Amino acid sequence: NCGLSGEIPPEIGKLPKLDTLFLQVNTLSGPLPTELGYLKSLKSMDLSNNLFSREIPESFSQLKNLTLLNLFRNKLHGAIPEFLGDLPEMEVLQLWENNFTGSIPQKLGTNGKLQLLDLSSNKLTGNLPPNLCFGNRLQTLITLGNFLLGQIPESLGNCQSLSRVRMGENFLN
């Protein structure tokens, strides 16, 4: 906690060598700046425990080196973007305690590197994607407290890397 408040200035996009951005546990607000997507060297971004609102910007699809994205405990809403499943290095994705709606992107996990996925306490619907454990690296899967339904994919039952699973408070069978 640095006591930061207000919006992240767009000038942050002018730091091409920035590889780590940790601004968690502040009272930062407003939309996530589009300019964050210009940070092509970014590997880790933690903006959790703030007051960010609106949707995840399309520009984040350019963060091809990103391994960690923590946006939990904000006021983000809309759909979880499909492009998050296209980020080739993504290992940790934590979006819990927001207001995301719609289904979990079908491509999540297809990069074969996803290790931790926490989407709990949102308003997500639909089925669990079948490829979450592609590459057999997924260790933690938490989807607790959504409106997910249908069958748990057989592929998750064969995921030998899984050590922690929480899927309660859904409509899964």
C-alpha cells in the first residue's frame, strides 16, 4: 500500500522497458488505461485491491510477455476477454471478486503454461472450458461462487498437476 489514489496516468505507456508493475492495495480508480497495453516488456502486473471499474482493455492483448495478471478485488465488469487465452506466457490469472459476466474464455489454458486460475466470486455463466489443464501445469483452479453449470470436463479429472480445486457454489455436476 503506497496510499495512491485517482487514475493511472496515460503516460505510463511511455515506459517501454517496464517489466513489473505492482500497484496493489491502493485506492486507484477509473478504467484500466489502454496505455498499459503498450508495455510490451511487461511480465508481471498486479493491480489488485483497488477500485478499477469498466472492462479489461483490448490493448492488453498485446502483452505477449505477461506471465502474471492479478486484477482481483476491483469493480471490473463485462466479459473476461477471449484474448487472455491467447497470451502465450500466461501462468497466473487472478480475477476474483469483480463483476465479470458471460462465460469463461474457451482458449484459457491452451498456451500450456497456466498454473493458477482464480475466477471466484464473479457472475460467470456457462461451462468450464475443456483445455484449462492443457500442458498439465495447472495447479490451482478456483471458480467458487459463480453461476457455472454443466459437466466438469473429463480433462480436469485427468489433470495430474492439480493440487487445489474449489468449484463450489455453482451448478456443476
